[in-house]
Amino acid sequence: MVKQRLRLASVSPALLDIYAEDGMSLEQLMAFTVTADHGRQEQVWQAISSSWQKEPYQIRRMLTEKTVRASDRRAVFVGLDAYEAIGGVVLRDLFQSDDGGWLEDVALLDRLVAEKLKAEAKTIAAEGWRWIEVAIDFPYGHTRDLRELDGVPADLSAEEQATIEALKAEYARLEAEHESVDELPDEIDQRLGEIETALAAFDDRPVIYQPADVARAGVFVGIDAQGALLVDRGYVRSEDEVPTAEPENSDAEAAVAALDGAEPSSPVIQRAVITIGGQVAEPEDEDDDGVKPLPDRLLTELTAERTLALRDKLATTPSVAFQAVLHKFCLDVFSRYSSYGTAMEISLRSASFPVQAQGLKDTPAAKAIDARHKAWEERLPKDKADLWDWLISLTGDEQAALFAHCASFGVNALYEKGDRYGGGATQHMVEQRITEADRIARAVDLNMVGSGWRPTVENYLGRVPKRRILEAVLEGAGERAAQLLDHLKKGDMAKEAERLLAETGWLPEPLRMTGAAQAASVDAAEPEGDGEALPEFLSRDDEETPADQADDSRMIAAE
């Protein structure tokens, strides 16, 4: 209570005068206490004073728009104590839950993250690895084309084994003593949880690798989604498969030395790369005279996530996976389909995602695919010669599940800009690919909302013009919600649209299925002719007449 009153009294005197004259509410004044910068407080008030929208959440958002939340993985990794110890400022809200606050000095935070990651890389370099790659976040599929080493989990020491037995005995005793009660006392329930956590920690054993393997393999060092250090050891690049003479200093040590700016002693090095800051921001397109096609990069990022979701769904629907592969086999085998296939040449290619949004590997679909792949990998025989007999030993359901899992890696629903010169996929081939992906998606009942996709500033709303943001809110949240945003600037509009659309189930057109009944369909008109209509985002038609735009506006209003 005392801190709240002191914080209110520390607001800019100019704003206190306005409050004294009933020019703002107490809730608005509370929102300004997030920062102690009087200049910034007055700047924000000047920006919103002439607007009818002066909600406290809007004030807080504007005051913290250039900060980093304390729950951000970087802040958790470094720790607030370390950040504040060298002068970092944490903004706190004493009047409502702030999830730990906001870190004001982003540059300082990034420097601390880089320094801590570099220190961890130095420690790991002493193990003798050939290369170390460091980044805050690695993209999905970053280990593609790398061979993972088979290590041996370290044995438990006698002391560790004794600790495990003691914990199991205590767990069994506590369960037996409270077997008859309907609800466990809080302290007992807490203790059982602590024992379970301690036992689970023993399952995560360090892995031991052969020295010869370590000399030609590498390590990925980063930060996981919870802000903990992520160390993924034991990956061999194709160029390192042939053993080479070991230099006096390991390449891992040279890589870390490169971080410090020192000259490496060996001419062949693999730099430990620290990349902080994510993808390069694209220029905003504020030309709202007409709705232009979505940027190619954004389309590729959206359809990359849809491809992952479709792979995950197909892998759990063996009947459709079988039908999809059989369909492909028929296209290859029967000449009436103009297949280029030869006598018996069947392959499965898994499309990579050269362009992807940050955090793709943390999506529910990516995690489900990785967990399923690891489960099968643990069951597969080590020797290729044993694979045939092992497959025969599986039950019919197991074979179907494995077939669906493998077939799912062949799914490619990715948008890419058509190559007009024949060097890659043409525009017509991309259109056919999207149509085929829709057919499979309908068969497995793909739902991108159910797969965890939500429109955010980062993945869509901050990447499109204001008119598309307003159309999204109009479709997903209604006309009244859209009217509340039409006066805002692009950045504020995108943030508020994210909040309004969070639980509406709205999807941008690249994530919808053509021909399916969508509640948020931008184009409700039925196509003419016998052919299937292409999605608007593939039509690539930048030209609209005023009459066309008026018709579109009436159609949206009617919906």
C-alpha cells in the first residue's frame, strides 16, 4: 500500500495536475507508474489525450513497447539479479500482475546473453569437439543432413544409486501412510512432487562418446523455450565423416577463440556463431489504397507451419497416409498420368524450410513430430541388415503407424515464388501443390487453430498493411471491434488486433482450405467455370478497379 502511494506521487507533476483537475482517471494515473521517465509519461499522454481511446492497458503498452518482458527466454537465461547488478532497469507495475516486469535496456540484456553463451561455449570446447555453433534459437530442422552420434549414458555412481533407493523408499512410505485419506496434506503432496522431480533428474544422464567421434563432431549451444541452457552434443557434418589428423588445438577451442577476436592457431576452424536478434525486419507497406498480395516471405513462413501441421496430422491417420502414397504411386506408374517415373524408382523427399518464422520448432506440430520420430528411432534396429526382419515382426497396426509417420515427411504444402525460367518449381506447379495439399488436409480434417496457430504481431499482423489487419478483425471479431481500431497507427493496431483475435479462430487465407466452409472467408463469391478457383493469395493480381474494391467492401460488410 505504501509503495503504491509513493509510486503514484512520483508520476510527472504535469500529469498529477491533470488528474487533480479530473482530466484523467485514477486507473489511467496508475498505468503511468510503470515507468519513472517523466518525459516518456508526458509524451504518451500527449499522444492519446486527443484520442477517445485512453484505456489503461493502452497506456501500459505504449510505455513498454521498446522493452523485453521478464518472462522472455533471454531474461530468464541471464537472470534479473545479474541484469540489475550492472545497472539494468526493470519496470514494475505495482497495481496489477506484470509477470515479473519489463527489462528496459534491451541492448544490455543482449550483451549479457552473448557473454554468458560465450562462457558456456568455452567450457564445452574443453571437451574436444570439432565445432560449436551458438545461437539463442535454432530453426526447425537445423540438424538435417547431420549424423547423430550414438553415445552411451554414463553409469550411476554408488552414491547416486543409494540416493535413488532412499528416495523411492521415502516415496513408498509416504504413500502407504496416507493411503486411506481422500486428499493429501499440502506438505506431503509437495514432498512427493519434489521426490518425483529428483528421480526424473537421474533419468537425464550425461552421454559418453568415443574420443575419435568427439574429434570430428560438434555441438549446438542455445537457450530453450523456458530460458534454460540448451546443449545438444554429437552431430557430424558430411565433410567431417572421414577422420583427419588431430591438430594440436581442437577446432572447438579455435571457434571459441574466434568469439574473443583472437587469431586461430589452426587454418581450419568452425566459428562458433552467436546470432542474436532473429530475422531481418522487412519494410512496412503502408499503401492502403488497395489490398495487395501477401509478401512472398510471409506466405512461405505461414505455409511452412501449415506443412508441419499437415505432416503431424497425416502421421496419425494411417488410412489417409496410405491413400496419399498410393495416389502418388499411381501417378508414377500409369502412363496415362504422364509420369516421368522409370521401372521401379520410388523415393521420399522431405522439403526443408529455408524461410521460417522464429519459434517454428517450438510449435505443437513440430514437437509432436520430433517426439514420434524419436520413439520410432529408439525401436529401430541399429544394423540396416536387420531392418527387413524387424518390419515383418511388427503388428499390422504398428506397420500402418510407421508407414504413416514415414509418409508424412513427404508432405510439402509450402508456397514458393514460381520460377519463370524453368530452374525450379513453376507457378503452375506451386498452385497444383497447394491444391493437392488442400485435398490431403480435408481428408485428415486439418485444423490450424487446433494445431495451435494464433495470429500475432510477429507471425502475421505486423507484416501486412493496415487494411488487411482491419479485414482480419472484421472477419474474426466483428464490425464494432474493427471500428475501434481504424484510427490507430500500424504498430498499435497490430498489437490490439492480436488481443482481439486471440480466441476467435480466425485464420489468414494461406492457412485455410480452399473449398471448405470457413467462417472467416474473405471471398465468399462462387467461382465461375468448371475449374477449381485458386486462393486469392496465389492469384497475384495486384490490379483492382475502384468498382471491384467497392464490391469487395460491400461483400465484407454483408458478411
